[in-house]
Amino acid sequence: MRVHAPRSHAYVLLAACVAFPAFLHAAPIDEELADFDSRQDIRALGMAGATVSRARGTDAVLTNPAGLAAIVDSEIAASGTYSNTGVNARLGGDATDASADRMRLGHLGLVYRPDDPSWLGVGMAYGRARDLDMEVETAGIEALGDFARFDVFESRRTVGDIYALTLGVGAEVSPGIRFGVATDVLDGDRDRSVLFDADDAANVDPDLDSARFDDDVARSVSGTRVRFGMELAIVPEFAVGATVALPYDYDIEEDWQQLTRFAFDDGSDVRESGAGFTSYQLRVPAAYEAGATFRAGAWRVSGSVAYADWGRASYSRPPASDVSTDQFAQFYDAATDMRLGAEWAAHEALTVRGGVGVSQRPYADDDAQNAVTLAVGMSTPLAPDAVLDVAYVRSAWDRLGAGVEESFHTDRVVVGARILF
């Protein structure tokens, strides 16, 4: 983005503050690329995702395909999701709240274990790999150092979905020793807009009245990844599992447009606009997960740890012609997920679940807290060969950036049914 010669040194600072979001249109790593929690089966969600060991049914297709070799019943499963995303933003003494509600497909799944050979299981699933729906508006007083204060309005909106078609197969090579492989075909889009509007800027530059920045980006992504899984369940009471998702390439295409405007007290203004199309590949690093499950009577307790070093991501070319690749890579670090869940078969007609998870996002931001997830769920028979599943999941985290304190939370209710055969 080009900026005309400033009228004063203070104007340079304001221009830098306003122009900073210009680089957002090219930042390739976003939450829709780094997080696949939405893909998990309802039973896994009810345990906060701690099911990499003893994953069963559709959960095995989505989490650990080795579990396909141990399913007891074949099943057809479907689910729907209601989600609410909320943000509380505070700038100085001013606070704003925003929220968005959406109802969508969760997933459709089919798993099958033939009688002959009985050591083999196959499955497929289709659904959202990641959903984004967030709108934040902040208004208040922002300061530049100790000498400048001006009224600011900022609006950020992100909406998008990435869908995944997954095919998996699992085999039991020896009693209690299972291996599996799954392929995810990912495709989707994301629309994002950023508006930054600063008024009453006379105390920054006596000639400057207002500054405004608009950025709109439509991004499409596609890719294919391969995952391997293993499960060791030599004794019925204890099992361990592990998965690895191999590195893969995301093909990314972006249509973007930007508008920057400075208005002055004498009625004149300076405008800069730009638009374009960019395409490049993002090499997503390998992802690892391992966990264990212990069973005692009607109880099952599971834990897992997931890890992906996003600092090892690489690009086929710099995402923006005027910004080097290193300026993006240095902002990303390892992503980790620690999860602990439990399941209790309280009655032959009721199974209840709960879990907690703590996630370190792949953004090297010292002012951002880890995301905490709390989950509960239940299952109950609808008929001899049908089961109703319900899960509620809440994730929350805080961050501080550019003087704005933000508290995020996402509430998700997932309802589905399984037909066993």
C-alpha cells in the first residue's frame, strides 16, 4: 500500500497506526487453518476432545482411524450445530459487546465393520472442519504515546467455513494392536473486513481532521492431508493411542481491496486505494497427538496432548509483494492442546460425559491467554438401534492488543443421532 508524503511527523505516526491493518489481508495463518476441533464427533466433544485413544464410530474417522478396527456396531450418524460467538472489547473507559449466532451442519458419517474380514473397519464423514463467525466493534479514545489522543471506531468481521470429506480405514494386525489411515479433502472460504476510523485528530496534527482505513478480503482455501493412527489395547482396562498428520499444502487464493483516506480541516483529502488477486501455497506443519484411556466399571477416563509447530510453516512465495515471508513466520509458534475427559454409564439408558481442555494458539502474543474449553454431553437410546447424542462446549480466552482488551467466548450445542446396524 502506498501512502502520500505526510504533513508532519505526528501524521507519520498516525498513518502507521492506521496502515498497520493493511498487512492483515495477506496473513496466511488463521484459526481456520490451525484448529480442527469442530470436526470431532459429538461423543468426543462431550469429553473436550480427549478421545485419541479408544475413538469409536464416526469419532474414529475424524480423530484416530485405528479405532475403526475395533467398532462393535456399524453406524450411520448425523448432527447439527448451534453456535454463539461473543466478544467484549474495552478501549480505555469504553466497552462494547458483540455476538453472532449460527445453525449449521455438524457432520454426516458412516462406519462399517464387515463380518469377514472382522479385523477391518472402514468409514467416511463429511462436515465442517472449521467455522468462523465473529464481528467486533470497538469505540473509544486511543492514545499514541504520551502526546496524542483521538476518537477511534474499529470494526472487524470474519465469516467462513472450511468443509472436509474424510475417508478412513483401520486394521487390527494382532489382538489389541490396531493401525489406521485417513485422508481429509479440505475446501472452503472466508470473508473478512476491517474498518479503522479515527476522528477528532487535531491534537495529533492541527491540519488533520480524520483518518479512515477499509480492508476487505475474500479468501478460498483447499488442500488434502493424510493422517495415520495407532492404538494399543492389550488389556480391556487400558489403551493408548497416537496420531500424526503429515505436512501438506494449502492452496490459498485471495481477492482483496483497500481504501485509505485522510481528511483535513481545509476540506481537502488524500485517498489511496488498492485491489488485487493473490495466490500462493502454505505448507502446514505436521501435527501430533497422543493419549491414554483407563476404564473401571462404568467409568472411562481419557487424556490427550496435541502438538503442532506452526513456526515451521513455509510459503511458496511471499503472500504480499511488499512484505517478506519472514515478517509472517516470526509471529507464529507451537500450538498445543491438553485435554482431559470422563464418561460414566450411569444407566443402560443414560451415559454422561464431561471434559476440560487448554489450548496454546500458534500466535506468539505475550498478551493473549490460553483458550480454556469446558464440555458436557450425554447419550440415550431412542430405539433399540438408534441413539441420541448431545454435547455442549464453551471456549473462552482473553487478549490485549493495540490498547484494546478483548474477551472472547464461543458456545456450541451439538445434537445428533446414530442408527446402528
